[in-house]
Amino acid sequence: MVDVKPRSNPLFLRDEELRQAIEMLFFAYRDFTAEPDSILATHGFGRAHHRAIYFVGANSGMSVAELLGILKITKQSLSRVLSTLMRQGFISQRQDARDNRRRLLSLTPKGIELEALLTERQSRWIARAYREAGAEAVAGFRAVLRGLINDDDRRRFQEERGRR
């Protein structure tokens, strides 16, 4: 006779399993951001600067409004971050030729270099974890992350999947 062991049903997670997931997210984020945080600190930057550099680098020519929509911070907070990044030569801004009210953002060569360094460090971190976990776990991890993202931003990843 085959020994059938009951598997835990993810729909009935116990409180301690949920708390463990919360803790693991905290520790993972702390470790994932540690090296970039120390690199950013050498420039006097924090995580808001990192997010701006990352998303402008990934979406060169994006508008300030689009960046605001992604970061979900106040205009005042973003203005402080962008002012610092522009003053120090990491981000440039130009008016949209079709709509002079829109300001379009791009990384400067200095910004490209910093973004590449930060992304390379975090990519290594993720690549190691993906290799250790295996393809099936990576697919499950992506599904869990998609489940944690709000509906509007989740659509961004569904659209990307359709383009690949």
C-alpha cells in the first residue's frame, strides 16, 4: 500500500506560516538592499534615489508623471529626489517636443554607470537564489510576487509576458 501523506493546503495557511513569510520578506529585503544601500550612501542617496534611478534607467524618456505613478510618492518627495539627482549629474530632464508641459527623464552617462552597478549587484543576488531554488520554485515565486502587487501594477507584468 502506498503511504500517502497529507500535503499542507495553501488555502488554509496557519498564522505562524503567514508570520514566517512576513519575517522572511523583511530579512530578504534587508539583505537584497544592503549592498546597494552602502553604495548609495557614498553619494548621499537613499532608497528613493535608487528607485528613481532604476525606473528612469529601465524606461528612458519617461515622464515625471509616469515615475510618480510607479513610485507612489508625493510630488514634493519626488521633486527633492529628482533635484538632487539632476544637480549631481545622474538624471537629465527635457521638455517633451509634443507637449511642453511634460518633462521627460533620462539617465546621464554617470547615472547609467550607477544604475548598472546597483542592478548588477542585485541581479547576482537574485540569480543565486533562483539557481538554488530551481525553475519550478522561480515560477511559484513570481506567482506569489504578482499576487502581492496591486491590480494596476500587476497588469504591467501581464502585458510584458504577452510581448515575450
